[in-house]
Amino acid sequence: MARLTEEQIAERLIEAARTAHRLPPVKVQGYFNAWPAIKRMPWENLGVEPEPIRIPPSPEAVERMLEVMQWMVGLEEEQRHLLWMRAERYPWRDICARMGCDRTTAWRRWKAYLNDLCEKLQNQR
């Protein structure tokens, strides 16, 4: 298997974050609603926004997401937070507030963590 570059790892992290958002919501099992659906008048629905349509991810995307999650297990908490926040496209301002550092420092840490992850994956193979 070919060596993954830092850019490919960053893309896989972004894909994993997107796949995680496309998963069905977690609900408590065993509860259901026995009431019939309420038929509303058109004027009652004027301010209601339709529920978004969620297209579930493919099994291959879920497998790739789980593989990325396995990569994250061996990292420290700060590394996981920084990599995952960037994968979810948080602005650097929010990341800097969370990490307590400057934007350039956060970017350098992000690149270093990607490099560490890349080397770790290469050593595992």
C-alpha cells in the first residue's frame, strides 16, 4: 500500500467528519409515538422550515471513517481536538481560542500533528 501524504491524511479527516455528520441521529431505543400525524392547515405551516433530507453515507465511506477513527486513538487529546476541529472546518479563530495560542502557532501544530500521524501510519505498515 502506498504511503499517505499529509494532504491525503487531511482529506481523509475531512471526509470522515462529513461522513460522521451524515450518519443517522442516535435515539433512545424502544420509544415511539402512537399519536396520529396532525394534519395542519396551510397557514399554520407558513413559518415552518422543512426538515433537511439526510442521505446516509455508503458502507465504504463508513469503513473509511472508522479507519480514520482508529488513527485518532493513538494521539494525545490536544492533537485529536486540533485535527478534528480543522477537519470539521472550524475557523482558525475558534481553534486558537480553544488551544490558547496564535493562529500561526495553531497552524504549525496542525502541520506537525499531520506529520506525526503520517509517520505513525508509515511505521505501522
